[in-house]
Amino acid sequence: FQLEGMNVVGDSENAGLLWIRKGFLNYMNKLSENQLINHFPNEAALINKGYLTKTLKNYQTMHPTSAVQVEDFYQESYCLYEPVDRKRFFDQLPDEDSAERVWIYKPGNESQGCGIKIMWNMDEIRQTYGDLGDEFIENVDEQGIIQKYIKSPLLLNQRKSEMRVYWLVASLDPLRVLIFNEGTVRLNSLPYKLDDFDNQLIHVTNVHQQYKHPDFDPDTVLKWSYARLNSYLYEQGKTTETNFTENILMPKLKKYLAYVVKSGRDGFYKDYPSKGECFGVYGADVILDDQLNPYISEIQKGPGLSFDDPIKKNVIPPMLGEAARIMFELRQARLDGRKLTDFKSRDRYEWIINELDPSTCPSS
């Protein structure tokens, strides 16, 4: 924020905007009338992997004819802590496990790739969950999900990759959501193969997991820019579009994130503070398959905001700075009794949803 020309104050009472990493619920009922805070009280509806799965499924049940369907962008998933979903998972398993059916187990409340397991043999899952019957697992730290593994991911220099996309929920009523036009591309350390599933250097596309692995080579390049991705895809004949991310990928992601936000909108309203205004800068991890189809794997409330490498240094400060300027502009308009159909401070953020001017985002 200081790099973007903003003043950082030492106490929460004098701040126009509170940026809090942890413990934000302690501040929700202490906000002044027009103070901004970078969280929604119940954002776990999308951040927690299990809740995200249930939120998307429930929304699809209520909107079965939607032009976008969950399976378009979210792999088949089951909440193993919930009896009905757990039964559905076990009912669809074949009599014999096969390496042709690979799954990824994810702890619902973890981040940085912690606790992830890739597996095709379901013995461990059967032993852990098979005899629970109608028991609901209450402990949020034990609420795991299992999801179909993308066996044919896009490979960059033979390595599995994943994109980090940054997006902003500026308000719920009217609903206004934007996406930043630049993010990062993360690569694994070792060449991909559909084997050796315990090797995080091959399968878990998370920089934290790569760094802490004893076999990690510190000279390995783990991050690309969108521009480098575009060049690679064009040069390798993966696409005839020279700007794949802007012209092909972004329109799809806008539609999918619009669906995600609409599914979680009611949840975000829960326990909304009586004073102040909530907003959120979130991350979305996106895996492209070998046909360049994007799949959202998870949503983060603390989307890797360090910038100790040159790729992220070109993304994080301007992304956060512009988000703050948008929110200050929106706050001032509310104080003045004005409705903004667009933001003068908006430069690199693009509309996903703008209920005051839907023509600005026809994809939603």
C-alpha cells in the first residue's frame, strides 16, 4: 500500500480501510460508520473447500438451467465429512480400484497445499470414512473433500502448472465484482508423470510445498508471467491466439467466477456488520487441462500477497493499490449519496458483475 502512495496508520480507529490477515471477526462489530474492512464475515462459504463444494452444488440445484454448470469449471467433488455426499462417493466407486481413476484428497480448511494427497487406491479413504454411516464430522479441521484429479494438465516445459487469479468483491448490493488483468503462473519442479503420487515436486503446484521439499533445486524457475505463458502457448502451437489469457481465458473465467460469487452471495450476507463496509480481494487457483479448459481448484482469502520475486512484484502492489482506490471511491460515493455505474480509479480491473450497468460485463 505504501508503494502505491497510501498512508499506513498505527491504530485501527484512525484507518479508513482495515487490512487484516487473521482475526478479522474481532473487528467486525467495532467498525466505524464508513470504515472499510477486507473480509466478509461468512466468506468461508467460498474459501473453505468443503463449503465451496456444497455452495456450488446447492446453487446448481436451484438453477438447473443456468448457461454455466458447475461441471464446466469444477471437478467432480464430494464432501467426505457429510453423510449424504460421503455415501454418494462410495456408491459411485467401482468394485476394484484402478489407476485410471485418480482422485485428490484436500483438507477443507488448510492452505499452501498442506495435507493434499493424490491417490487411486481408496483403502485409506475406506478405513477413515467407510464406517461412519450417518455421522457428520463437526471438527472443521477434519472436514476433507475428495475431487477428481485432472490427469492431463497443461504442461509447461513438461511440468504441471497452475494459475493464480486475483479478483475483488467490491459490494454485495448492488453486486459488483471485478478481476485483475494480471496474475501469476506457477510451475512444479519436476517433469509431470501420472505416477509417483507422493512426490510433491511433481503433483502439488504450490510454491510453499516446492520450497520445503528436501529435493527442491533453488535454481528452478517456479513462476511465469501471463506474457510468458501466452508466448509459450503460441510458440508451441497450443493456440493460434497470441494473447490467450486476455482474449480466450479471461472471458471464461469471468463467467465462472460470476457463477461462484452468485452461489455464495447469500452466505456472504450472513452476520454482515451493522456499521462499516465489507469487501474482499481473493485469489482463485486455476488449472488448465491439455485442451486449455480452465478448472477452478480453490478460492483463497489470503492469496499469496508476498512479492519477493520479480513476477509477483509486478502484480501484487498495483493489484492491491487499485483495489483500495476503488473501495475508497465507492465509499466516498456512498457518503455523497451518489451511485457509481463505474469507477474512475478502475484501470487494470475488469468487470465480472456490475448490477448497476450489466452492459459492462455481458459474460456474467
